[in-house]
Amino acid sequence: MPVKAEGVLSVDDRLINRRIVCERIKTVDSANYYNFSAGPAIMPRSVLARAREEMLSPGRSVMEISHRSDRFLSILDAAESGIRELLGVPQGYKVLFLQGGASLQFAMVPMNFLVSNRTADYVITGAWGTKALAEAKSCGEAREIFSTAETGFRSIPEEAELSFSPQASYAHYTSNETIDGVEFNYDLDGKAVPVICDASSNILSKPIDIEKYALLYAGAQKNIGPSGVTLVIIRDEMIAAAPTGLSPMLSYRSIAENRSMLNTPNTWGIYLVGLVCEWLRTQGGLASMKSKNERKAAVIYNAIDMSDGFYQGHAERHARSMMNVTFRLGSQDRETHFVSEAEAAGFHGLRGHRSVGGMRASIYNAFPHEGCEALAGFMQDFAQNNG
Ligand code: PMP
């Protein structure tokens, strides 16, 4: 059925149009194209369909309205309450939408909290934590209190292996290392030390105990929405403890006081965050995402484990990421061959990060289960033909 032209459409016509567009997008999605991109990553198809429709509806395009308008304020409310509801963020925390990516948080965190005479304790389990620590060191006395660098970032510490200094104004860790494919399966408890977490690549993939965190940040472009928005969830006490006198654009206090609108926020990105939250609710929330994500990851890890060593998983079993499955094939030539055959078969974005090579299948919330099954089948065939 053709989509009726815009103009004098009745409400029913609009609904029918939306349904046709959604169906078309579903068809494209189920064609043989699987997007394993590590981020910016696959978005829920129905969110894109709705955004496309609303973008072209007169008076409804969020790109074309003031961020001070009532309509945008209700979009901001929806995004904030969506995040609060999904993650169970209580009163006593602010939910902020910043720009500058997670990388700016690497700098803002120490600028705001690494005050003189205090230290900051960093737990390093991969490439992103390493970057965060380097930024913090340029601000003050940041210490690496634990690192798996020597063994190639394959594991995650037991909680009992970590102890934080009483001098630390915070402890920082990365809950999922996107490049290395290792993930904490617990919320780190800093006891007396406030915990700050980079959750860029596993936020909203499972329930977490948000009250364990003093500050949690995440670039949106994996599980929350498009690139260009950074989610920050911060305890009020942290804001109260932050120094005055910082440039307002770098100060959590000023940003919170101005409800993320010191300047023009990423209105389009925040709008999409709200839609993604709505989609997650229809999927049954984070407990349901957790079990779906575990089942998806198990399909690919199983293909690795059943391959008699043809595929070698990078992470130790206890540390395996549910979001980024990293593996190698023994030689560069074989990996290049794998990538080119995979692409020809419709599996895109499987090449590992340029800094480490190998393969990486990123399977965030919006990635479909059948894509994991299809990749596992392809891996089995490839191993049979090339083993
Ligand atoms: N932390 C993690 C865990 C990441 O995966 C990334 C990037 N993908 C970053 C930080 C940096 O994010 P950004 O590009 O938004 O600065």
C-alpha cells in the first residue's frame, strides 16, 4: 500500500502511514544486513521510523523549535523521566544531558572532584579506563590502584581484590570495556569512597544498583541514542562538594543548576533518548533486556567455544562482555579473509578496534537475536571451510 502524500491527512491516514513506514523498515531490517557497529550503533527500527515521521510533521520537528519552548521542555522531561524510571534513579540524584562525549567526562570528573591534597583511585581493565586515567593525571594525583594491562585486558577483578585509599576523593572504573570486550558483572562498591563509573557501552543493558554510584556517565551512541549526547547521573552531595569557580560549561554544579541548558543542548539527541526509553519500556524494561542480551551473547560465545580453537575469545569467561564479543582467528590473513566473507554475507562492522585488531561483534540492546544466530551459523561454516 503506498504512503499517502502529506497535506490534508486525517489522523487515521497518519496512523496508517506510520504503520506502512514501520512495516517497510522492518522488511529492510530483516533483509540480510546485520550491523555490528561498536558505536554509533544500531538504533531500534521503530524509533527511527517514528523520528522520521515526526521530523517531517509540520510543527512537530524537534530540530526546528526553541530549546526554551514548552514543547522542548516536555521532551526533556520525557527523556529524564524515562532514564529515571528505567534505572530506578531516586530523588537526590540529577539526570543531566551534556555534550563532548564520554571523553569530556574523562576531564570533567577530575576537574570537579580531584581537589588538592586528595587522590583519585582508578581501576584499569581496558583501553578506555587507561585514557580516563591519563586525563586525570594531567589534573592531579590520580593513581592506578589495579590494572589488568600486563595480561592484555582479559579479566575483571574480584571485588575483594580492590581496596581504595581513604585519601581518595573518588574511585573510577569502566563497567564495560568496549574495545577489549570485558565487563563487570557487579556494581562496584567503594564503601566510604564515592564511585564514578564510565558506563558508556553497557548502560541500559541490564538493571544496576544506581545508589552505589556517586556519578555515572555514558556517551549515548551505543544503547541510549545517537552520538552527541552524554548522560550524566550525579548524586546531589557530589554537586555540593564540587568547587566553585570552574568555567560553567565544565562545572557539574552550573550545568545541574541550569538543567543541562547553560547553552543550547543537543535537542535532537535528547528527543531520541526519550524515544529509546519508551521503546525499552515496551521491551519489558532492563530486567528483560538483561535476559535477552545474555541469550544473544551466549549464541556467539557458544560458536567460539564449539570451534575447537578456530576462534579464540579474548576475554576470560568470567569477564565476557554481553555487549562486545571480541575474538581472534589466529592470523591476520585469516581475519582479513573472515571480514571480507562476512561482509559479502551481510555482516557489517565486525573488525576490531584499530588499536587491537581481531574481531568484535557489538550486540547492543537494539541488535536482534536472529543476527546473533545468523553470525554463529556463518562462523561455523567459515571454520568448516577454512579450518
Ligand atoms: N568510554 C567507553 C567505554 C567507550 O566505549 C567510548 C567510545 N566508544 C568512550 C569512553 C569515548 O566516548 P566518546 O567518543 O563519546 O568520547
